[in-house]
Amino acid sequence: MPRDRHVMRALELQRDPSLPPTLELDPGACPVLRADGAMKERLERRDRPPPPCDPACPVRAFFDAARAAGAPVEIDVGSGYGRFARGRAAAHPEIRLLAVEQEGARVARSDVISRRAGQTNLAYLVGEARYALEFCVPPGSVAAVHVLFPDPWPKDRHARNRFFRAPNVELVHRLLARGGILHAATDSAPYFAQMLGTMAADDRFERVAPPARGPDERTDFELKFLAQGKTVSEAAWRKR
């Protein structure tokens, strides 16, 4: 119940008319972003062409606006409560950052914080990151993809759900511009070892130093893990 009250409070705050207009991207009419069961089944099939992204898709509109402004785009996959996204956008006002998160209450909370701070280069999308990346993001249009503290899926039978698998790496490679960066961090030593192995097997990427991050660019999970004395591992790879 306390969690439910916090959720409702976050959603109510997001609708506060005294705040600047929301930065959240409404999936609206885009059939990919608001996929129902039938659409999800169609998106998962690989024996037929995928449905085209709707011309009114908010992700497409976000990228069109960034291109018109001459601003590089970065994507935060699984942004959680948005601490990294807010810090990154504040430290780099020249970029446009798209933070994608499945839990709407987390986005509502982060959206309110961003609006109060007057951030205009950060937008949030509630939904399945994989569908947005695969079907709505233009190829070769992304300067950096950040995957910070993804679910490690520690059980062997769940390992197929991890982000760092060949199909997802292929997808990131397609989206990154030449010289674009894939940036990752985790507190799971086995998962980090798998990340390194997966990326080392793909000679289209070269390992580089992770992007510098200030204190405000640490995720909530990261601060929690560090406070518990856990080891945080971080790496980055550049598209050749």
C-alpha cells in the first residue's frame, strides 16, 4: 500500500498545471509503441516485413527535432528513476537524451524533477525499449547508448532475457552513428564477464574508456550498490 500511495503521488504531481509542459513522450497512435498482443506477436515474427513506424510516432518526432537542432542524440535504456539521465542531460546541454523505462510511475517521478529543473534536452518514453529501438529509431542516428545496471537475469534459464546478446548488439550497431558508443555498467561479475565476451566477439566494435561521469550521473542502483560495498564494473565500446 505505501508503494501504491507513492505511485499515485508521482502521477498526480506530473499533472500539476503549475509545472512546465511535460517532457514525456506520449506513445499516442504509434502501433509499435502501444503494441497490443496481436501487434507484439507480429513484431516478434521474422518471416515477414515489420509494420512501418507511424509518421506521427513521438520517437521519430524527437529525432527529427534533434536533427533540426544539430544535436547528437543519446539513449538511456532502462532509465529507472532517471538520476543518470537527469545528470547526463544537465552536464551536456548540447545533447538530446531519450530515457526509456517500462514503469510509468518511475518516469512520472523523474519527469516532474526534470520539469522543475527546467530541463529541455531530456525526454522520457514509457514502454518496451527493444520495440522503440528496433522499429522507431532511425538507423545511424545515435551518438551513444547507455545500458546501466540492467537486470542481470542470474538464473541460467533466464539468461536469454539479458540485454547483452548478439541480436541486441546487432540492433545497437545499426542505430549507432560511426564512432558511436555503447556504454554499460553492472554490479554482477558474471554478467560483466559475459558482456566482455559478447563484445570481444564482435570486431565491429573496439573497447574504449567509459564516458566520464560526474557525481550527479550515478544511478540510484549504483549508489545503493556502492554503499553496500559492492564492486561496480563499467565498460564502453566504439562502433568502428
